[in-house]
Amino acid sequence: MSFAHFRARAGTIARGLARAAARGSGRAAPEKPRRILIAHHLLLGDTLMLTPLVAKLRQRHRDAEIVMTVSKPAAQLYALRPYGVTAIGWNPRDPASLAPIFAQPGFDLALVPADNRHSWLALAAGARWIVAFEGDTPAYKNWPVDEQRPFATRPASWGDIAAQLADGEPARPFEPGDWPAPPHAPFDLPQAPYCVLHVGASTPLKQWESGKWRALAASLEARGFEVVWSAGEKEKAIVAACDPEQRHASYAGRLDLAQMWQLLAHATLLVSPDTGIAHLARLVGVPTVTLFGPGSALICGLGEFWRNLPYRAVTVDPFECRDQSVIFKRDIAWVRHCARSPSECPEPRCMQAIDTARVERAIDELLARYPFAAVSSS
């Protein structure tokens, strides 16, 4: 932990302790909260999967102010306040980024959907009632929590699980258009119709072999589509391995998330590993095929909230070493995924088990139902 990170955490806890002394005892859960905080610092995909929770809160508390902490890069996706939520971008390693959170005028209710250490952030931000899932460790994370709810006892997607922190009926299913496209800087789009192949991932264990990506690109080109590559700034070498002859344009490292939205919004299809871009595609509504290796197609799948979207998951299930049951440091009996690091797993056999024929069948199913389904968005 860096000194700045330690200073930010220590300052948050100190402020939380001062707030705890001031708020006293005898508190109760608010029946009609006017200000609600969702406190977390998740990766992009996990953040976007909190949308069922945000939608449920808005459906139940129509006039409440809803504030959610997010990573700084993700904040631009919330620029037009989908579901009326105000997103505050912050970095736990940057003490200065806490200032906009602490400047808020307190909250009647705070929900902590993942790591309960952020209950201290909620307390420091003036939350008067804090709700989180039980079972997080070590115990100090849970000290500010007023109400601990059981983590899902039955198999479900992460988005539907997170929504269980809030009372009330589930939100109506998501439809494209529910989330306004964020403002973006101009850039050149490919010639339509085109397909986006996003080859980057948060871990090498989620990456598909370059030869299979190359074969898939050739197949889509033969169907009459332009193919473009997508990846992060540090993943340009992955694109180079997939397309050594540079037959197709690459957007690797060239787009921010708002621009990526536009690239997807005008595409006919996205094929991606289980990563944040695949979850961004849900907001856009572009037909998407997601490849699951170590991750769970159930936990990171559509669930109930996203069920109407054009989507196919491709995975080999069961897979013998997709056998871990811990999620957000909670051991959950029904969970089956793999969170091993590259040092623990020398090669991603679960991704290698996915062949191009299986992916092409999923593409066939989507394109038969949603032909040239590009979304016009500006």
C-alpha cells in the first residue's frame, strides 16, 4: 500500500469515527430516504452490473437524490445521470478525490454492495443508516454497518444479487434507450456494417488465442462485414498477434469509454471476453457474444434485469478447474468460478476449450434474430 493510499484510508476511518460519535444511538432504517449513497470502487463491469440496484432504488424512491461513487474513468458514462443518479469519480489511492464525496450534505441511507470496507466511506460521508451484505472479512470492515443482509442463497447474476440490498419490487427489465449516451469527442467510425472484436481482458487467463480471433475475423469478413479490433492502451500487442498483417483497423488504446459507447452503438455485433466492454455493450444494446473462461456465465450473465437484450454467452460448462466458490471474500456454496492468477494457472485451458465453431453458432443465432441491428446514437 502506497503512502497516499494509506493516508486516504486512515483519513476516511478517522472521519468515520468522528461521524459515528456524532450520530449517536437509537437510529432506525429510514422509510422514505431523501438522499441515498451507493458506496463502492469496483471495476467497470461490476460497476455497470449495479444498474439493477440503481433502477430499483429509483423505482421505489422516485424523488430521492441518489449518489454513487465510481472509478474516475467510469464517471463519464454517467454524465447525463441515467436513472437520475449522480456519479462521483474517485480513487482510493488519491486523498484529494475524497473531497467531492465528503462535501455531500449527508445521506439518510447508504448501500455497500461489494467490499464492506467502503462502509467506512459511507460513514465518513455522513450516512445515517448503512446496509451491506454479511460475511465480509476482516471484521473491522463491518463495524459501521447498521444492517447486514445475507448474500444470495440461490444462483443469480451479480446485478440481481446487488439489487437485493434495496427493499421493494425488482426494477422493470432494462431496454436500450433507458441509459442516455454520454457526450463524446468526435472520432472516425468504421464503414458500416462492421463488427467489433474486443480482444483485451483484465487478466491473460480471459484472453482467447490469437489464431482463433484471426479465424473469426476472416469468417466475419467473408460474410460482408468490416472487422475492427478493440483493446486497451497496454494491449496493442494482443491485437498485433491477432492481425500481424494489419488487415483490419484497430482502435486499441484510442478511445475513452464514451467514444467506445459510440463505436459499439453503430456496430452490428460485438464479440468479447468476459470484461467491462461486454457489460458496456448492454447499456448500448448492441448484439453481443461474450466468451467465458474462468468467469461465471451465470454470475456475469444477463440475469433478470438484462434479459431482453441481444446476447449469447459461450462457455464450456462444467469445467473441472472452475471450482472456486469465493466472491467478494464471501464463500458462497453455489458459486463456481475461477479467480486464480497467471502464476497459479500457467495457461487458460477454459478459454482454449472454446472453439471458433461454437462462437460462430452463437453469432449465427444473434444475426438471424437481430440483422444489422446497429443503434443510432449521437
